[in-house]
Amino acid sequence: MKFTQCELSEGVRLHLCETDKFTSLTCKIFIQQDLKEKEATGTALLPLLLRRGSRTFPSTLHIARESEELYAAEFGSDILKVGERQILELYFQMVDPKLLPQGEKLLERGLRSFWQIFTEPFGPGDRFHEPYFSQEKRTLEQDLKGLVNDKRSYALARFTALMCEDEPFGIYKYGDLESLEHLDNRFVYEHYQNLLQRHPLDVFIVGSNLDQAADLFASLIPSSGRSVTLQKPMRVQVEGERVFEESLDVNQTVLVMGYRTNCTYLDDDYYALLVGNGVLGGFPHSKLFMNVRERASLAYSVGSSIEGSKGLLTIVAGISDDSREQAVEIINEQVNAIKGGRISPEELEQTKRGLISAMTGINDNPAGIIDRNVIGMVEGELRSVDQVVEAISRVEYDDCVRAMQGIELDTTYLLRPGQKEGANYGED
């Protein structure tokens, strides 16, 4: 499925995917900003605050009642991190208006409510409602402290902070405890107004008969130009492998190995890199799964993934602590095998089929259709599923080997059993 795009005003883009496949109308709004240590935690508070209430719907109860009257429409918000961008996501879904009595009126009501809930937060006009602000600060504090209870997520956050210590990518998408402690209500409110008025904003809609929805958003979103220019991700040269070890009260060791791929979404070899990653650790037939987990029985779980905007390949394995050296050795052997061209025709074709199957399966979910385009939004080039499938299909053996030969090991991180060395994420 393909999006058509138009620019409503400077920095405001509307993306429409017209389809009769679903019985819903799904809309997401994305507001982008550069990841900055000073602002990341304040931005992370916004989804929590915006859900609490607006001027027209001053509490979650009022929002729930509006949802019911719109035939169980859904309102939501979250934070995304793509490359070195922190993105505020606003979400709305309702039954396809053509299936409802007075559907056009309900569509207008739904989209106006959606826009109002997320642009006119409840409060005196120069800050958020103080009880809501205090309560959601505590909620975010509990979430940040609770990260340590999910050992894999905690290890990934610590690994990223260490590998990209002097880069925006090292900032956790939900901020940190120290910044949260000093957050001021007025500062967060002014920051949100700045995001709404000056930062790039993209509206994605999936559904049928979208002309009315498009016209409504054109009338709702102010046409004033958005002046903030966002930065491209920092490119870093690998100067040699770095190794970090930390201890925590865990039952197994979490091993994370990070590679600079020297290849990103806009590069010619991007899909060859995706296929190479799939051969390495993206599927149950991959080299990491077969050799580290199945044959050597060294890992409870193991796999690899690509961050296509920043240009990183990350391997994560859950292992017993006494097998960490052997696990690293076998992982290195698998990476070197691919770099050396030891990819069988069966591995290559099975991986391509798996990637294509996963890609075409996205067409069965309207939210997924939008989400797979977020990296394209960030990079300024949306690609349809058909384009991606064609690009994957064209990847040959030589392309895959060449792309994987470009990856360089930057950082190895181990979270090992032992006495706690540095409490929660964000604390020293």
C-alpha cells in the first residue's frame, strides 16, 4: 500500500493511504525533534500529561465518554526514537465513518476531538494542571526506575548510553531521573508549545474516502511556517573495540555487541544489509541462532537487529556467565563467516523470503502500515511495500557480502550477575 503526500504548509505534511481493506480509519500524528539531553525527559512526560485531559475534556473520564460516543474510538500517545530523533506520536482510530449513522458528522467530531485533546491540554493556559503534572512526574520516575526490572531492556539502554556516550543516540528516549527531578511545569508546557508551533509535523491516515479527513486536518492545523531544521545523525569512526562490564542482581548474563554499519536507509546497500542481518541473526534459521543457541547451547536467546537511520547493527544474547567468552568467540565466527562469503544459497533465499513475508504481512494492520513508514518520514523518502519487496528480491550474494563487510565492531557490553553497581538507569 502506498501513501500519497502533500504539504499543507511549511513543515506540515499529510500522508494518505486510501484503502477499503479495513473497517476503521486510523490516524497518527508525529512531531519530530532532535534528541537533546536537556529536553528528552520533558518530551517523555508529554504523552502521560496529554492523556489526562484537555480544556474540552478535562479528565480521563471525559475522554473515555467521548470515545464511547464515537463508537469506541481510541485516543493514544507515545514516544518513539528513530536515529537521533525523538518523536512524539499521537494516535486516533475510529470505525470507518461510512459504516456509521451520520458518519461524516462523527468523522468531523472525532478528528476535532483528537486534535483538541492533544493541542489544548487542561490547565490555566501557561502550564499543565499542577496535580496532573506532579502525578505524571511520579509515574515517569517509577517507569525509569523500573527499567532495571527488565534486564534485557536495561542492558540495551546502558549499552547504548556507553557506546554512544558523546552522541545524541546515547540518550534514552524516555530521558533520565536526574533531569526529571529538576523539571519545571512551565518549562515543559512552553517546550510543548514550541514543538506544536515550530517543529516538523506529519499526519498519516489509513482508510477509505479520505478527502473529508484531509480537508479537516488542513483546517485544523495552523498554517504558520515551522522554522526548526533538524540535524542528521552523527557519523562516528570506529577506533577499536571497547568493552564494558557491569554487575547487577541477575540470573544470567546479557551480552550486547554493537557494530557501526557504515550504511543507512538512503544508501544503495541498505536492503543488502537487511538481508545480511537476517542471515546473521534475524530468523530461527540464522547463523547466530543455529550456532550459538542450537548447536553450542550457549544462549537462552540470541538475535541481531538493524537501526537504519543511525546505522547500527546490534547483537543481543542471554547467556550463562561462565560461557561468555565462548559465546563471544562463536558470535565473532559467524560475523566473520558472512564477511568471508560463507553464505549458502539456501540461507540467502530463506532470509529473503522471511523478510518479504514480514513486509507483506504489515499490510494486514493499518497502524503497522503507518509505523513502517516512520523511518522514511525521518529520512525524507517514503517507500511502498512493493518497492521494498522489489529491493529485497534484487539482493544477490555479492551484495549481501559487500554490505556485511562494511560493519565494524565498536562496543561489547556485558551485564553480569553480582553486586549492584549503579542502581537505576540515569543514576550514577
